[in-house]
Amino acid sequence: MYKLTIEDNTYICQPDETVLDALLRENVNISYSCKKGTCHSCMVQSPDMLPPQVAQTGLKNTLKKRNHFLACLCHPEQDMVIKLPDQSEFYTDGTVVVNELLNRNTLLLIIAFKDAFEFNAGQFVNLQRAGGLTRSYSIANIPQESNTLEFHIRRLPNGKFSEWLHEELMIGDTIAVSEPRGHCFYLPERSEQGLLLVGTGTGLAPLAGILTDALAHGHSGPIYLFHGSRDIEDLYRINEMRQLVEQHENFHYVPCLSGKYIPEGYSHGRVNDIVLATLPELKGWRVFLCGHPDMVKQMKTMTFLKGAASADIYADAFLITPS
């Protein structure tokens, strides 16, 4: 076991714990979200020594050189002095300009910035409220001159963050937004390649951005978007997607429902099964998977077995926890 020193306080990290595990056990106020090195919410600094290499996975070189690391990936190899981040170092304040419902439990949140906010459609950011509570949400729009970010946020029962967004955050309020992260986005290359977009629930958010980006770049290959949910009340942007189908011959939209009531124009069944029945051969296709982790995990395997190259499968599994 090793000692972790933060200012004048010392904590013990057990052999089977990460730095994040130890600090949470000791009730240290540290931001975190995914606990798997994706969201970067738990980034801290080791000011006087190099942290374990694996704890810097995915960080920019400029951060690595300053000994920043991810607490959730760090199993200490010796005693460490840790500096918690000044959140202003990594976050930009934005202003809420739209806050309205897309369906019975999904919020459309649009945040505007004074200066340009650079990102790729399909990436995600961390939103942070006063007190340090932080959660990750995917960006639903493409970069534009208005300097805004759009989010589709599902309200989760007893979710501290999502209920705050739904109930308390108002137009005109400010909120802290991290720099964009993630590698699940469209690149304007191989325009003749088939694109498969599969999402459940608010997994439509990053897929909508990826789709808009691909169409804006004149992607000529077939594009299939499958959006799944149990009930029709939990789908959204249906009319907008059907309008895009009419405007683009290469775009195909398939809304999928697994519940009992299936209106005309909707496919019945789990989105996984409907995708594989519709597109049995995926050799040469680019695949984007966003939503429930079970769906994402299964589809990564199945699309690979159907011929998609592993390098062409991009996944963004949402963390299933009150948020």
C-alpha cells in the first residue's frame, strides 16, 4: 500500500485500489464519471514525479509533460503527492440558450459560447455544476458559426445531475463545459463507403451529429440509421429523420420498437436483430454504435463477424448510472 498526499492530508491506497477508489473511499471531493479512462473527469496532477504510464492513456502530450494523469487508471507504484485540478483550467463557461423537452423524458439543451468551441460531431464533453458534480454528455450538432453545443439528456430516476438539468437549470444560466473528448466521429474520407449508425435512446445525439456531418460533406455511400427504444414515446426527431430520407437518396432511417405497440412505419424487435437482418454483409462499412453498453458490446462483436474491420467500428457506450 502507498501513501497519497493532498495538501496537508495523507490517505492510504490499498493494493487492489486505484487512486480514484482510494480518494472516494476517503470522501475526498474529486470529480469523476465513467471510471474507465474515457471521460477524463478525474484528471489530477503529480507535481513532483512521473505517474504510471498507463494512467496517462489518452491524454494530450502537453498534459503528459506536466504529469497529469487519470485517477481511475492509476495503481500507484510508490507514494505520491497529488494536486487536484483547478477546474477553471479545463472548463469553459457557456450560457444556456435552449432548455425544452424532445419527448417525455429527454431534454434538448443548447449551450452558447462567446468564443469558438472547436469539436468534431459525435464527440462528448463533461458538464459541471457548482460543487464539482460532473457528468459526460454527447454533442448532437456539428461545428457552426453560432458557437453552440446541443445535447439530448435523458432524465434518470433519482439522477442528481440529470434531474438538476431538467428541473433547475434555466435559460440564461451559465454552466461549465470541458474541452471535447472521444474518437467516435466522422472523418470525410472514403465517401463511397457504407455508413451504419446504430443507437438506443439518447444514443441518437452523437449519431445525429455524425449523420449531419457526413451529409454536409457529400458522403455518397449508403447511410443507414437505426434508432431503437422500447416505446414510441422514447423515440424523438422522427419527422426530421424522415425528411432527410426524402432529401437524400442514400440515407435510410429505421426506427425500431421492442415493446408491444408497434405503429405502421416502425420495425418491431431489438435494434441489434433488425440491423443484422437488414444488412447481413458489412464488409467495407464504417460502423458507429452509441447507447446502452450491452447493445454496444454485442454490436461490436456482431458487426465485426459480419465483415466490418475492427478499425472501422467506432463505439460510444453510455454509462448506465444515476447521473
